[in-house]
Amino acid sequence: MVKMKDIALTCGVSVATVSRALNGQTNPDKKKAAFIRQKAKEMGYFPNAAARILKTSRSHNIGILYEDRMDHEYFSLLLNELRFGAEERGYDLTFIRRSSNTQEEGTYYGRARRRSLDGVIVVQADFNAADVIRLAADGFPTVVIDHAYEGCDCVMSDNRAGMEVLVRMAWEKGHRRIAYIRGEDSVVTRERLAGFYKQCAELGVRVPAEYVPEGHFHQPDACIRSVDALLQGPEAPTCILCPDDISCLGVMTALEERRIRVPRDISLAGFDGIRMGRMLHPFLTTVRQDAAGIARRVIEQLLDAIENPENHEPQITVVEETLFPGETLGAAR
């Protein structure tokens, strides 16, 4: 069995340096630590998990709370980036779920404690559920993505600014009748809605109530029904912003079947920046969320809370997004 002293001899460093590198500590430097971890992997080194917990009081295992299906490209990319980031720092990821057991040990918090998790990342959940709030409010190292709790770390996309950029782009292309099919109520939806109304007000764009119907994220059929209603109204919009890219692509397909051309007859834009939108014609106009940047900040904040609990101060971090102009948002006619 490969031991730390074997790795130390191979790398020409001390056993203490190997230990720090494998435990994700900041000394040695990142380049040397990565080299040591790679050598350890090549040599077939496996740490003794039980001994590791006893020695460091940490399991080096992080819980992932994700309640939705795994078929959303953005969240799949985000989960991959989180896994890479955690592994670079010597941590593993474990999905946790709520048990049918209603007692303490069946809650998210109870299961995280029972599994000796060092911390939890809340990627997607019912943020109003008492179980999730308990996890975020109890002082257990937790980072929440796209939702803010008092006294809890949060990392979120700049949804408000992203929507403002889309509205401004539509206005610059001559659109004055701009509709927005919003997703179901959430912090993300409220931020995007605030950006939509703010930018429209600053540009002098009138927004009738019927121009902002409620839809659902990642549900093209619901979005298509809203588009049909908008286009059959007395004053149809010339540009429609969809809640996400999947919904927008579904709308494009439905409009083509109705012989309505995008962007010649109606302009569309999505939100998320999934790769599929850049593989179809016309290329999708959208705002790309920075999954890699979000994951990096999540790992940084969570590990600081885990490894420096006495000095850690929870914070809300907002990560900028990137506009992909695409081809589906054309000039107004």
C-alpha cells in the first residue's frame, strides 16, 4: 500500500508537505500541490478516511443539495465545475436528499450531520422550505446559489444586469414593444423582472401588463402558449424575452411550424447561454451565466467557512454574466 512517505520520496519533498497538499491546504503553493496530488494519484495512493476524520476533525466531504432533475445543461455544467473545484482542494462531493423520515435525522441538516459532512452547497431547492432554511441558518458551513439568507454565504449570477443588457440591446435595434415571459416566482425571477422594468423605464419603453405573462423555467410548452397569446393580442410585441434558453428554443421551433420567421417576423432572446443555442440556426441571442466563475467562488467561500470558522464572515457574491448577441434578436420592422 502506498504511503505518504513514498509520495514524499518520489516528489522530493517532506511528508508534512505531502500531507498539506493532499489535505488542500494553502502551503505548498498551488502548482506544487497539484503536482503532488497528481503523483499520489498515479502511484495509487488512497487516504484512510477514518484516520483522516480523527486527525483533522473533517471528513473532506461536501454535501450537494439539488432537488431538480439532472437534465438542465446549465446545472449539469455547474455541478461538474463544483466537482472539479472540490477535487482540486482535496474534497469529495456527496448528494444529499430529504428522507421520508420526518424526525431530525431525516432532515437535510440531520443527514448532513449524520454523514459527517464538512459543509453543504445548496444548488437548487425550495428555498422557502423550513428544512432548507434550517440548514442555512444553523451556522453549519453552507453556501447557497442564487438565493440569499441572512448570515449565510450566497453566490449568484447578476440576473438583474443580464436582463438590463438584453432590454437595452432590443431597444438599440429599434424595438419599442418588448415582452418578457417570466419564470415562476423566485429570487432569480424577481431580479430579472426588476432589471426588465428598470431598463424599460429608463429607455421610455411602455410595458402593458399583458406583456409580462408568467411562465415556467425549462418548460417550452408553457412558454409557447404565452407567445401565442402575445402574438394574438391587439398590439403584438416585436421582441419577446423568454425565461431560459430551452424555452426559447422550443418557441423557435413552434413559430417555424406556424411559418413565423425568427428574427424577421418576431425577435426572441433566451437566458443561460447553453451550448445548443450556438449550434442551431439562427444562433440564439442569450445571456450566458458563468458556471465556472460561480463554482469557483462557491468553493472558495465554503472552504473558508470550513477551514477558518473563527475568522470567516458570510458574504453575498454576485458573478457577472456575458451577452451572446446571436441572431434571433434582429432589427425591428
